[in-house]
Amino acid sequence: MILHIVLFTFKNPYNWSSPAALEAEEITRSHPLHISEIRGWGCGRNITDRAVAADFVVLGMFDTQQDVAAYLVHSNHQVGVEKWKTIAEWNVVDIDLNSDLSHTYGLLRSLGMAGNSCLESVGG
């Protein structure tokens, strides 16, 4: 299971009052309706005023790295990329939750995804 995390930070002068930001948010929220490789999806606006905070986050769950690759080139995702490219910078992290390089404890259970083997152990 791959957890795809994207943190978006607005470029100046964009913010949540900008129509372009609202359009980017809308297309991002709709990705699961168009992209079958998405197993789980969450996105939302930042609610803290900390200086180090990003403005928007995407959390996508995919079964395999191949599914992430298919998502990345999907036409609906590319529409979102074009919207965000104008208004924000972003950073991406993809982690394999079943890998020895990742550690989770209760994360998926708290999201209602109990039954995934990677959340049952503290070490993996």
C-alpha cells in the first residue's frame, strides 16, 4: 500500500480568495471520481497559522507503485497539475506502508482501514 502525500504552498499573490485556488481545490477533490487507481483519498486546507505550514494537502492511497504511476499520467490528474502549477509550489512524498523503510502504528486503523496488514505491527 502506497501513501502518496503532497503539500501545496501558494505562490504570491495567490490564497484561498483566489478563484484559481478554488478551481485547483475542486479538481483535486474530484480525482477519485475519475481515476480508478485511487484506493483512498483525502485532501484539505491547512487550519494552522504556523509559518512553516503548507496551504493544502493531498493524501492518496494506492495498492502499488504502478498504480501511482498510472495516476500521475492520468488526464484528470494532469488537469489538476496544470491548475496547481500556476498558483503553488509543492513537495511530494510516497511511502510504501508495507516496507521495512516505513513505520506506522494505528494510522490506518484510525482512518477506518483496519485489516491492512501493515498497521497490525509496531515494527513494520
